[in-house]
Amino acid sequence: ESCVAVGEGNNSQPTRATASAWLQGWSLAMVVGVILSLQYEPMLPWKHRITQDGFKVSGLEYPLGVSLGIFLSSTAWLLLAGSWRRMYGQPMLKPVLRPALLAGIVWSLASYAQLYSMLALPYAVAYCAVVGGGLAVSLLWGICLGE
């Protein structure tokens, strides 16, 4: 059921709830796509401004700032969520945190590589390679390991 598109499977007539959920999911995916497509936009004016000031951009300065912002905000979120759970007597589930921390480490390494490539290569080339490469890997995961 999780991989069945609207109108496929045992029931050829989609219900209103299924179509509504699909439309809501599609809409949210488009909003996320727009937001994620703009997340590295500040890098271009920053790179232009920093080179005008006479500094050489090595490719590690911008990822450091982005990672610092992400890590500080995620730490603040974890502290807020932990405080909320403690106030209401709910435990922090360690089996849930461990995979999330591992995924965060993998994501951070990938993000550093992506940001470095976007500063070392021409922006259009790096962005297309990173997005296209990520899409290709995601498609392979879905095809090879999907149900």
C-alpha cells in the first residue's frame, strides 16, 4: 500500500481521502523542493563579496558557517524537545536517537562534499552534478531496495 499510486492496486477507484492525501503530499513535496533549491543561494553573493574584499575562498569557509548554523539549531531543538518530554514525563528514546545521529553524520559529510564542490567547481556544473548524482543514487536505492 505504501508504494501503490492513486488508482492502482486492488481498488481501481481512488477514494477522496486517498486523492486528498496524495495531493497534500505532492504539495508539501513541492514546497520542500522550492525551499531546498534556495538553501545554497546565499553562497554566491557571499563568494563574490569575500573575493572583492581580497580574500581567497578555499571552499571550507561557507560549509563551516552552514554546518555551524545547522548544528546549533538542531542542538537547540534537541534541548527544547528534551525539556518538553521531561516536563511531561516522556522518555527520550535512545534507539530512535542513534540512527538519527548516524544519519546526521552521513548527511554532514555529504553536505561538506557538496558545498566544497560548489565552491571549487563552477556553480552550475557542481549543482547539476550534486543534484543529479543524488537523484541517481536515490533512484537506485528505490529500485534495488524498494518493496
